[in-house]
Amino acid sequence: MEKTNTKKLKCASHNTFKEWRPTTFEYEEEGIMVRVPNVPAWVCPEDGEASFTPEIVDEIIVTMRELLESAKRARKRRTVLTEYIVSVGENTV
Ligand SMILES: [Zn+2]
């Protein structure tokens, strides 16, 4: 993972500098929750609010769409399995 983003971001509500560190990206659609752990982002030390860079969002969105489609198909089959965790390769964070 390249760290192209070096300028610090400030949290508008707490007036503190955000920290560049791994956090969990969460997205919910039609009752389906997709969580992506260890995503590097600017995180507010006060409340943990994360700002993701556009590059990372673009990358996550593509996979997220596919995961949501799979989850919707699984729901139609009325499967008893309700949670899936997918990992790809080594954690380089
Ligand atoms: Zn904050």
C-alpha cells in the first residue's frame, strides 16, 4: 500500500489532527453489512471518525459491490449462514 497522502487532516468537530492508521471501513445496504478491517485512513483520536482517501474508497467500492451482490443472492436462497469473512493475501499494513 503506497502512502501518497502525507498532509495531515484536521477533525472539524474536535479541532485535533487526525492520525493515519488502520481502521475498519463499514458499509450497510438493504440490511447487509460489509466490514473491511485494517483499512488505512485518517482517524480522529477523539471519536474514531475516519476519513478515507478517494484512492482507497475507489478500490474498496469495486469489491464491495460484488460482495453485496453475492450476499443478496445468499439471502434469496434463505441460507442459515449469515456471516462471511473473506481475506486476501498478506496483511501489509
Ligand atoms: Zn473528531
